[in-house]
Amino acid sequence: MKILAKIRGFYVMVEFVITVLITIVLMYAFRTKTHPIRRTWGHLQTFLMGFSIKQMGEASPTTTLLVLNHQSLVDIVALETIYPKNLCWIAKKEIEDIPLFGHIIPAPRMISIDRKDKRSIIKMLKEGKERVAEGRVLAMFPEGTRGRGDKLLKFQSGAKILAEKLELIVQPAIIVGARHILDSKNLDAHGGEVKVIYLDPINPKEDEAWFEKMYHTMEERLALELASK
């Protein structure tokens, strides 16, 4: 079974890279259609990777910042497939610096930040404000890196600054099972189901401790979901 997971993992990574490069070309060719192009790519990935998505709760129409736990590339696939609005992912600059593949950031006008450069916060706020004005929903992983999926890592401050400075409505969501579908660190892949669980939206202006409370709510819901598996 371990060997089959490795073979499947190699296949998934190869097809993933090929389809992402094709998607980048299409997004540059059809600049006003980047959202439907990405959604089509997401549906294609669920078929090629052999997994299904179960949604629990609803994406709030008032949301302007979506925050999620992070464990796999599959997290992005799942949200691009089911989220009703055009997401603008906030990603680390290292992704944009990858030859060819890095165009996945500028082609659909996502936002990249350099965590080593304090001026990057100003850039994030400026571009974030522009994307929200265009009707897009900002999306980010406040953990800052991929975890194992069994618990939340410490949240970085970027999401808090973004939400409070731009007066955004924040909706947290929990993703369960993505690492099982594709563990890109160990190059293991399996079929199965990914759960996307939308929690209640939050207005940071109503509670100074919203960020800490959101973390604990997400942590508790993740633990509950894993305990029920």
C-alpha cells in the first residue's frame, strides 16, 4: 500500500504541475475569466486526484477575508472548486519566485508577501484594499506554513492586521482530510474525502479579542472533527 501511495503521489505531482502550467497560460490569455478558469481546474483536479469535497455550513456573502488551516496543496484545490466568489490568495513570495510555476500569483492577480520585508505589510494592505473593492474575497492561511492536519499551528499576525486595518468581515473555515489526499512533503497520495467546514463570520470591530477567540474556535472544531472520524 505504501508503494502504491508513492506511485500515486508521483502521478499527482506530475499532473498537478502540467495542469497548473496550462491554467496559467489560459489565465494570461483570458484575463477577465481567471475565476471560471480556476474553478474548472479545481473540478478537474478532484477527478484526476480521485477525491470528493463535502461542504458543511455556508460561505457567508458578507465575507471579505477567509482564513483557513493549511496542510496540503489540496486545500487550495478544494476552495477554488467550491467557493462561490473570486478568491484572492495571499501567499508567500517564495511561491512567486518559482520559475514558470510562480506565475500562478500574478496571472490571476493574487497577492504575494515577503515575510522578511516589513514594507510587504504596506503592499498587502494596498493590494488587499484594491481586490476587495473589485468584489474579491481575500484568503489566507494564518499558520503561515503547512501543518500535519492534526492540530493548528500558531497564527501569524498578518490576518489580524489585514482584517483590522481594512475593516474586513472574517470567516474562518476548517479543512479536514486534505493531507491524506496529498502529502506533498512525503509524496504520498490517496483517494477519499475532504471536508470544508465554514464557521460563523466575525466582525473584528465588535470584539478586541476576536483573533484569539477565532483561533480557539477553529482549534476546538478541528479536534472535534478528528475525534469523530
